Amino acid sequence: MMRWGLIPSWAKDASGSAQMINARSETAATQPVFRDAMKSRRCLIPADGFYEWKKNGKIKQPYCFEVNDGKLFAFAGLWDRWKNPNGEWIRSCLILTTTPNAVTAPVHDRMPVILNPGDYDFWLDPGMNALSILRDLLNPFAAEAMRSYPVRRKSTMRTMTMKNRGAPFSLQRIKHNCSEYWSASTSVHGSLTPPVQLGPHHLPWILIGRADH
């Protein structure tokens, strides 16, 4: 299983993973906690949407964000392995964030890094460790290719997301075209981890490069 909330390989325990579900792409290459993962443990996190909450007084209104009318896309992620006191290897991951584009800015001051499909191979290439070049991929996604809309406020949605931080994920659904595409990609890019999920709307698999499986 893959945990959402990065546990660095050198960590003494997993207590800090809940605070490391995201990392700022602007500084990930220079911060010691993320630097090694940025060099050699990058991953793609497929999704068909994500949520952000806009605060309006005491009320938080959730918005759903989609790319290309709800088609599959991929977040830029980092992953690591950590051995727990029982000697078991735990894999964990996080999502890189960047400044918002014109679609996300009215709702939130950050957005996840969404990679262009043409950059997937480059991002996963274990031989690419030029951080200055990799940083050029981590820009806000084109606003004209995105849309957002408000969704019903459900207390269970937020509660589930918060509870899942730092915990193993389970798969709720796998879209056929997603499973087919990423399974075919493993022959070129690397391997698929076991199922993961960040919410009811997205994330069937994580794809990592060949190095350090």
C-alpha cells in the first residue's frame, strides 16, 4: 500500500507524515527533507479531478476542478521508502504544489502541479537529476484547459480526506481507460504501486520510475 504523507527514509518515526501530504515545488529541490526524492524518487499520481474549499465567512464551499472536461491527468509527486520498527518497508508519497492559475486563484492560493502528458517520461526518468531543468516542468497548468464548479457540501467528504492523511489508501473505483493506460505504461516507465486513493473522485494508481522500487 502507498501512504499519503511522505515519510523520509531517515525518519525516526512516521509521526510527521500527516504534515507532509504536499510540498511547495519552488523549494522542494533545496529542502533536505525533499531533496533526495526530487532527484530520484519522482512519481505520477493520476486523477480525474481534485477539490479545494473556498471560505465564505464561517462556511467552506467545496469546488471541484477538472482538466479537459474531466479527462484523466497526472499530478507531479514524490515518494520514499521507510522501514518501520517491525522491519516492514512503508512506501509514502506527496503531491507537489505551485502558484494558482486563473481558474484556481479565486478559490485557493495554491494548486497541485499538473504535468503535461508530454513531460511524463521526462519526469519519471531516473537518469534525469538536473533539478534546474525539472523545476521548469512545475508550472501552473494552463487555465484554458481547466474548469471548476461548486459541489454539495458533505461533511463526510472533508472528514474522510482528513482521516486518510498518513494512512494507507484503499481503492474505491478504477476507471477502465485509466487502468488500461497506466498498465501499458509500466513496460516503458516503471511499475504501478498498489491502489491508492485521496478522495471519492480520483487517484486509482501511482506510477513510479524504475529506480529504487
